[in-house]
Amino acid sequence: MTSLFWRLFIWFWLSILLLISVLFITTLVEPQRERRWSRTAPLDALLSMYGETALEVSAAGGPKKLGEFLDRIGSSASAKAFLFNPDGEEVTGRTFPAEVQEMANRALRQSGLRYIPFPFVAHRLVDRNGQEYILILQYDEIPLKPREFASPLSVLLSMYGESALRVLAAGGPKELGEFLEQVGPSTSAKAFLFNPDGKEVSYRAFPSEALEISKRTFKKTGRRYVPFPFVAHRLVDRNGQEYVLVLQYDEIPITPPERLKKSWFVVKTLLGSSTVFKVSTVLILTGILCLGLANYITRPILKLRAVTRELSEGNLAARVGSVISSRRDELGNLATEIDSMAERIESLMEAERQLLRDVAHELRSPLARLKVALELARKDANPIGMKALERIELEAERLNGMIRQLLDIARLDSGAEGFEREHLNLTLLLQSILDDASFEANAKDVKVEASIDDGCFTYGSPNLVRTAIENVVRNALNSAPQGTSVRVSLRFAADEAEIEVRDQGSGVPSADLERIFSPFYRVEEARDRKTGGIGLGLAITHRVVLTYGGRVVARNHPKGGLCVTIQLPAEKTLTSG
């Protein structure tokens, strides 16, 4: 058997494992140099891009080409750019201010990647041979502006695009073409710049797919479009002219050990690599698992509760079913036990009802013979014997009444399909019952006080409904002390007729309030024949009321006495009778 404890343990363990896995994967995918995307992260991306491109240009074209590239950086970035080796020499051989030399020496002594003593920005670089360099930019102002930087890719595209527009404005298509050719190797991609007319601004050859991507980007409302292996970014120059920068990658633009899966890169590109993304991903995934866990536990418990509620309301045919009882854990065992218990209770109750029916039927024949014998005995009885025969006849009538009540209970327990449902004037029926009860009440010096609403109607058998109400009224009369009153009321509210019968007797112990509606049950004080019957009247009332969709409740009134309330489905009309 698989224990529910172990299932819960495994689910919880998987949730924690998933949490750790997501954090580990995002740690691998996120660039190692800076874990937090701070306010200066766009500047880091810009410096890394400029530096890596500068090293590529230096390796390919030497100091002269590097100098031209750094001059181009200066015009595009609104800064002067210099590259120093570890010996403190400017690699291109150009002249530079003394402050730049001092910044280079300080940056070489620093252990970090970046050093920012305004208006200078120094960034440490390492080429493929492990040689270190320092790239220094001398700004007139801080190069940070409020932008919609969603991820490092957004920053790089914005930086490349703005630099390309500045080069185009300063040197025309030819200079732009050279710049885009240098952007390509530094990003492991081919770069193209398109205008809204579908023309590549630098007049270089381009694949048809790049043109199609640019057209799609112009039609979209967003700034970025990422249909792998292309990345397109919308740009606007100072004159309001729109352009689209398209990068065509041969592979995912991330480096080992960051290269994991294309799908993961696309997700990170669209959503970014911020802490919010990581936390949201973890919450969503663990939430899904916990939702499954909660459903796995609560669904069978809710079913068990529904079945037990049906059983408590008298539906002994209710069962949990094999869907839950077939589970091989504690909940499955509990469902099996509940079904077994329900079957046992149902069989016992059926046996009890069958016993009542059998006893009632078997006793009718001896009673009939007893009545015949009484009639024969009266013919030869003397006055003294006649009194004894009258007592025997009285007890026989009581026994016959008890048998009739037992048969009524058996019929009610068998179901309501066979009972008639007439449109019944409840107002007139209750008034008739109280008229009959008043004769008995006067003999006991008890008053019957009534408050009855007119025009209350219900559906049911006149005889059964009358018996149900009359049993409660007679029970109140029997319990009411001499010189007191029994109060009966009929009120209509919210499609229900409420009949309340209250005596001023000693009441019923709280523990017995629900049990008084069970057959043959009587409280100890009612064991004598003067105030108590045989314990079937209220049982019949309870079953009749349930048969017609109502409910009956007993409670002790705060001012003393027992108060029994009968509620039946009803309707109100303007006429009565």
C-alpha cells in the first residue's frame, strides 16, 4: 500500500527540487559578470559591446583600423574612446589627455570590471590570448537615460541601433556599411538596417528573409520582434524617420556555459532575465504542483463529507463509490470503511422496518380473535366480570391503536410515492384540529390559544397531515399543567408555512430533544400513562413532515415548556376555504 504520507512527502520534495532547479538554470543562463540588472546595466552592455568590437577590429586591422573605430565610437557615443594595454600605452598611438592616462593606471590597479570616476568610464577587457586591456570613455555627461530596457538583448539592440543612426548621419551609407560589418563579427551575426521602403540603407546585399522580417516589424506595434534566428529592433532618428535593425544569427547569441536551449533563450528574450521573471516562474510552477496536491487531497475529502451528510439526512443508499475507495492509501481505506458502515446501517434499518411490519401484521389476527372472545364473554359475564372485560377491551383498543401507528410508520418509511398529494387548505385543517382539541383541553382546565394566518395552502394527504399536527397538539395538551395554556400559531413566510405548538410544562432535557422523534422513545418523566403515550405519535409526525418536504424541530422555550415547530412547503392565497 502506498501511504498518503509518502505521497505528500514526494509532492513536497518535487516542489522544492523544482524550485532549486529553476534557480540553478537561471543562474547558468544569466551572465556571470553581473547578477543584478542595476541602473548601470545598460552602460555595462554598451562597454562590453564597444570593447569586444574594438578587440576584433584591432586583431583584424591593426592600430590604424582600431583608431578609426574608436573615433567612430566617439562620434556615435558622444564620448572620446581610448584603449590601453597593461603597460599604460594607448594601443592606437593617438594623443590623449593626462587625466585619461591616470584613469587607465587606476583601472589597471582595480580588481573589478568597471571603474566610473565621472566624467570617465573605464572597462576591463580580455582578448582571446588572455591579454588584458582597459577601454576608457571620456563623457561630457552621464550616458544613462530613462529607457525601456527589458533585458540585455534590448540594451544591445538599442545601443547598436543608436550608434548605427549616428554613423549614418555623420558618414553616410558607406560609413554605416563599415560599421555594420564590424557589428556582425562582434555579435556573431549579420547586421542590416532597413528603411520603411524596404531598402537596406548601406546598399549591401541581404537575404530575402531579412527584408521580410523588417516588413513584419514595421507592421507591428512593439519595438522588438524575435523570430529566431532573426532579431529585429525598431529605431527612430532625430528627424522622426523610422528604421529597423535586423540581426541574423547563425546560433543562439549566448556563449558557453550559457548556451542551453533555444526555447529557453527565446523565453528569456521575451520576458527578460530579471529577478521578477525568476520569482514569477518559480511561483507559477510550484503553484501548479501545489494546486495538484491540494486537489489530490481535498477532492476525496469533499466527496466523503458529501456522503456522510447524505447519510446523516437519512439517505442510507449514499455511497462514496469505487473512484475513491480504489485508492491504495488511507483515504481509500476510509472510503471503503464508510461504504461498509453505510451498507450495515442500511441493512439494520431495513431489518428494523421489516420487523415492525411483521409484528404489526402478526398481532392483528390475535387482536381480532380477542375481540370476538370478549363479545362472547359479555353474554355470560356478571357485573363484576363485566368491569374486567371492559378493562381488557380498553387495553385491546390501545394495542390496536399502537398496531395502526406501527403500520403507518412502516408505510411512511417505505417511501412517499404511494401517498396522495392534494391541494390542502392548511388554515382550515389546523382550525378543525384545534376545535377538537378544545373539548379535551376544557376537561383538563387547559386553554388553547391560537394565532392563525388565513389562506395558507400546502400539498399532501389530509389524513396524514392532520395526524402529524394533531399528534403534536395532543402531546402538548398531555404535558400542559392544569390552569396553563397551549399556544398554537400558523404563519406564512418565504413559501413556507410554520406551525408552532408550545406548552407550559416542564420541557424536555436538551439531550432528548432530537430523540423524541424516534419510535417508542419517551423521556423518563413521561413513562406513566397519564402524560405519556407509547412514543409513536411524534415519530409519525416526523416521518409525515419529511415525506412532504418539510422539517420538524423541538426546543425548550426560554420561558418554560416544550416548543415544537413544523415547517411545510406552502403557498399563500387571498381566499381560504
